Amino acid sequence: MPIERSTALRLITQSPEFRRLFLAHAISRAGDAFNTVALIVLVFNLTGSGLGVAGTVAFEVLPVLLLGPVAGLIVDCYPRRCLMVGADLARAVLALLITVTGGSVALAYGVAFGLAAFGQVFTPAVSATVPDLVQRDELVDANAALWTVAVVAQIVLAPLAGLLIAAYGAGFAFALNAASYLISAALLAGLRAGRTPASIPSAGWGAVVAGVEAVRSHPLLARLALVQVLAALSAGATSGLLVVLATESLRVGSSGFGLLLGAIGLGAASGPLLLRRFIQPTDRRWLFGPYAVRGGVDLALAAAASPLVAVPALVLYGIGTSTGTIAYQSTLQHEVPTEVRGRTFALYDMLWNGARLVSLGLGGVLTDLVGIRAVYVVGGVLLLMAFTIGWSGYKLRGESCPR
């Protein structure tokens, strides 16, 4: 008799362990929504330049590239609950520091780097802990709940953050973020899971290489890493330069740009609600199918001349992003042994952000040379390549999946 599949709501209400993680995640991500807006506003006010704001993004990405392998190893070597609590407390100190001092450009960059560095420990620790809190057949529900609350927090609170910063200053937003980290740490301290470290057979760089080998030697994980890189090479430029598309091609200006972002957010939030019952870990329809959807949307945006076409297309893009991300996250948790889970998640984060950074640079050059539409054509082609490589090399769930 098949096991009745849990809903995300049932997990939250009936599993005290997952509820702690969910609430900590929700509160922390709500605080991050304020912090993200506050950092950008602070740096722009101090520098008056877009280049200064771009520097903030660079300092947020650098820790992922520099510390990824080491952070993943730390997550596999030490108790994950302690790492999550410690990362939250450290980030609270950084947010309070900029609240008290009022901030400077150097301090803002340092805080951006520090928050991202401790986040590079926190995020893989959370992802690696989820399978210890729920059953294997509940992974999709758990990831859908965590994804949805993060997206909703961003959609609802980012505009509110702008209003509060305008009224009370950036320091108020940083203080709220610090409080969110402290509450998250208090909730996570009560977890029973994640109190013992994973057992790893090697140390130092040998252990780092073992994490890479765990991905390389697994047919599905290796293919998924490749298609993730292709997707990042697309999404880095298309998401970062959406404001250029809104201004130059759709001619809707900054207010229209906000509408386009809202369309993506609407799709990202509604995707799990509409399609959750169909998503399965290791199923190529959900791992790779969303790349085809997003690739088609990018090609449509390259040809679009009206927001009446772009807005519904971006809603569809958001649905593809959310469902694909949930399937990807659940698949990694389903397939990767707990002793290398931290290193695996850190490796994928490093691949994604490295390719995204390259994409942003090349996309900017291509926009200046040829125009923004070319960026979306190339982005669409890259996503269709990701779909083709993934789909053609992996069978449906139940068709003797590779192990």
C-alpha cells in the first residue's frame, strides 16, 4: 500500500524538528530582505555610483568562490546544528556593527563579504540537515515549504524595506536583520538533529577532493552539475540585465522593471502551490524540463516588444525556476550520502556563482556590442542546451535510473 504523501503544512504542524528549522529559515530570510535593500541603498548613498553597488555584489559572490570547498568540508566535519547557530550569531554581530557605526563603503563591503561567508556555512548546513528531519518521501514537501516562504518574504518585505529605510534610515533595516539572526539562532539551538558531526574517512584537501569525486562518479549528479553551469551562464546575464531589457526593448522604465520582477516572484511563489503534487526527486521531467521552459521564455523575451507578452512569460519563467530548484534540491538530498552532503552542496553553489559571475561580465560586453536582445537569445540557447544534455542522458524515474 503506497504511503500517503505529506503536505508541507502537515510537516510544519506535526514535525517539531522541521517546524523549528522552517521558522528559523523564514525569520532569517525575512531579515535578509531588509538587509539586501539596506546594503544597496547605503553603498549607493555613499558612492553615488552603480559601480559602487556592483562592488557590493562582487563582495557577496567572492566568499562562495573562495571558501566553497572549505565551507563544505566544515559542514561535513562539525555538528551542523552548532554551525548554523554559530553562523547566525556571527551574522547578527556584523549587522549590529554596521547599525551602530553608521557604515562606510569599506565597512559595507566587509559586512557584505562576512555575511556571505557565514552564509556559505549556514546554507549547506541547512540543506544537509533537512533529510535528517523528514522522511525521504517528504523531501519535496520540505523543500517546497522552505523555498516558498523565502520567495514570499522577498516579494512582500523588499518593498516594505524600501519604505522603512526611506523613513528611518538603513541602520533600522540592519537592526531588524540582526534581530532575525538572533531569533533564528535561538530556534535552531533547540534542534535535536545535527548535534554530531558526519564521519569522514580523510582530512584536508583529500577530503575536499572526495566531495568532488562523489559528484563526478555519480552519473546523475555529474550531469546535473554540467547543466547547472550552463543555466548559470544564462541566468547571470539575463537576470542581471533585465532592467536593460525593460528600458531599451520594452520601454517601460524603472516602474515597469519592478512589474517584471514582480511577475517572476509571482511565478516562483505559485509554482510549488500549483505543481507540488507532480514533482519527484530524480525525475528528469522536473530536473531538466524547466530548463526548456525557461529557455523558451528567454527567446520570447528577445523577440518581445510589449510588456503584455513579457509579463506572462516571466510568470512562466518563475514557475520553471521554482519547480526546477525544488526538484534539484530534493534530488541532491535524496542521492548524496550524509557524510559528503555539505561538500556537495557547497560545490554546486561554487559552480553556480562562478558561472553567474562570468555570465554577468560577458553579458555586459555583449549588450554594449550587439544589444540586449542578443543576450536573451544566447541565454535561451544555453538553457535549451542544458535541457537537451540533461534529458537525453537520463531516464525517467522508474526506468532503471543510474546510480
